Amino acid sequence: MHPSFPLFVIILLMLLLERILAGRLTRHPASRDFIRRCILLHPNAISLMRIPMGLLSIILVHYGYWQSGMLWFAFWMITDLTDGTIARNCQLETETGKWLDPLSDKCMYFPGLLYFSIGSNINPELRLELWSVLLFISIDSLGQASRLFSQKKAANYFGKGKTALVTILLSSLAFYNMQPLPFISGGTVNYIMASCNLLAFLSFYLKVIPDQWYANTLTFANFACGLVAIWIVCKYDWFTTAFVLIFVGQFFDLFDGRLARKFGSTKHGAIFDDIADATSFGFAAACIVYRGLAFYESAIAPWLALLLALFYIICLLYRLYRFLYPDRPQTQGIFQGMPSPAGALLVCSAVLAGMRFSHPASGLITAAVVVVSSCLMVSNLPYLHFGQSLWPNLPRGIKLLLLVVLVIFVNIVLVKKHDWEAGFIWLCLALSLTYAIFAVQGKTKPRLLCRNEAQ
């Protein structure tokens, strides 16, 4: 057992206890009245108390009290959940709290980030790059300062994700400094820090642009992922990296629809979305199909690989056109035919998996998958929308089980085997095949939707 495991369990129990107590107490009328009368339990008071606690945690760590410093840091970061619950359930939300709460979060994790980059009591193997930390602090501070002139003072989803990721990063570094962990490396830490910088920028960006540009911003990010994927496949044959970009583009495509439904979009937002999808899930995926089959599969001639790529492109473009101008009533949470992101995920993962085998049969099987996937996209089979129908309707126990399986997969396959490319490819192939087979819905009563609703 890892020496820090008991500390990890204690922190989890603290979080669980806080969630139970905060939920139950703020639902009881007598407790809510008591909280309103006790000013120290007001959200803004908790935020003010949290401001110096990050520095105190680092002082404890600096003098060698790692466990005390971690417990102190964890306790006060958990109160970030508490003040939000109290504010919502006890009607104590204020305009001041919208900027004070994120400010107190920054005062919690800024000292930790600086200490893990320049501190003297840090394991050199996982020392944070000072320039990356300073970049993050600069962007995050700009986001905080933007609340002085922006009407959007509350934290957005990117800001909340950034805070959660920074907390995970600091906790992992602290655990590693107490005793090295097998699944944490310098590369992992750099990726997490880069993700924190990206989330900080997106959080700041969304505060200073009009709401109707939100969806187009993610659409442009999806478009950029597709362009870069096309370039690196055609010029360098970096198949896996291009596939990762297409995979990331799917998340941008998933959330731009949500933002369009919530905040609206520009006049031509739907057309921009189709152009981005055609680039990432169409032409970029077709480049992987053509070059992967033509130059790495002995059973597939280059002319046949080109035909397969063109067939895939034609089917995908028709799929996108039919989505923009449907020929039948659209049902909420249901796609007519397999959605283009799922088709791209399936064909790309199949091609990359087939390239790992030298037997001629692998090329033939891969070609068959490309044809079947293309036909499924232009079929009339009703496919469930992942974000609107599949994931929300899964029981919480199943969601938790899937997350546990994912964590185990990452630890065992990607970290211990040191072959993240193979693990990522086979995981995506398994997920896309599962969706293609089991996500078909039976008869449902149609409800006509507008374009933004269907995204």
C-alpha cells in the first residue's frame, strides 16, 4: 500500500461528509434560517476566510509538514463547494460573491503553483516549468480582472473545470513529493499544466465576447483541429496525432451545440458548424483512410484506397446536408443515421488498428468497416444522441463504473504499458463499435426541432 493512501482516503471522506452535510442542512428550513443569521456561514464570509489559507498550506509544506499542509489545503478547497451550495439553497447569492469566490480560489492555488516551480523542497523530477506557471497566473488574473468591466462575473464551465484540474494537479504533485507514484511522470504533469492554461484562456475569452459567439468559437476550434490533422497526415504521416485532434474536435462539436441552445448563435452558425464537421470528420478522416490503406495495407491498392476515401467523403457530406435540410421530422435526441463524429471515430480507429497488423486480411477488414460506416451515416436508422439521450439516461452507478474502468484503463494500459497510442486506438475502436451497434433506437414519436435543438 502506498504510504499516502490513508491520507487520500481521509480527503475523500472529508469530501463525502461535506456533500452530505451541505446538502441536508441547506434543505431543512430551520438550518437555512440559522445559516442566514450566522454571518460566518455566509458564502462571502467563507470566501474571505479562504483567501490566506493557500499560503498557510504552502508554509506547512515548506517546513516539512506535508500531510498537515495537504489536509489544510483540501479542507479549504472543499469549502469552495460548500459556499456555492449555501448560496444557491439559502438564497444568499450576491453580485460580490460572483467575483469574490473565484478570487479566493486563485489565492488558494497560486501559492501552490509557484512553490512547485521554485520551491526548495520539491522533487526535481516533477518540478513545474516557471514560464508555464507564470503564463497561467497571468491569464487567470486577466480573467479575474475582466469582471471589473464585463457583465459576466460568475464563473463559467471552463473556469470551474480549470479550478478542478489545478486542484488535481497540486494534489498529485504533493502526493508524489511524499512518495513517488507510478502513474505520474513529467510528461503527464506538463500535459495537465498545458490543459490548465488552455482552460484559463477559454474561461477568460468567454467572459469578454458576446454570448452568441460562444458556439462559433468552439466550431472554429473544431475546424482548426481538422485543418491541422489534414496537414500533419499529408506531410508527416502522423496518423495517431491527427486522430487525437479529430477526437478532441468531437468534444468541441458536442459542446458548441449545447452553447447554441443555451446562448443562441450567429445567423450562419449552423453552416459554419457543417463546414467544421466536414473538415474534421470528413476530409481529415478521409486523409487517414486514404494514406493508411494505400501505403500501409498490402491488400488494398492505392486506387481502391482513393475510392474508399471518396465514398466516405460523399456519404459524410450527404449526411451533413441531410442534417441541415432534413427530409423527415426530426426527433429530439435522435439522429437520422449514424452521426458524422461517430463515423469518423469508427473509420479512423479501424484504419489505425489495421495498420498494426501485417496480414493482408487486416486491410480487407478495415476497408469493409469504412464501407459499412459510410452506409450507416446515410441510412435512416435512428441513432441516439450521446449527449442528449445516452449519457443523461444512464444510471449513476453505471456512470461511476465506466469512470472507474476508464481510470483503470489509463493506469494499466497507457501508463504501465507505455504504449498510449495502441491503448487509445483500441479504446476508441471499442467505443465506436459499441455505439454503432447498440445506440440504434426503436420507434419514437417524432417532435420537429429547429437546427440548434438538433445539434
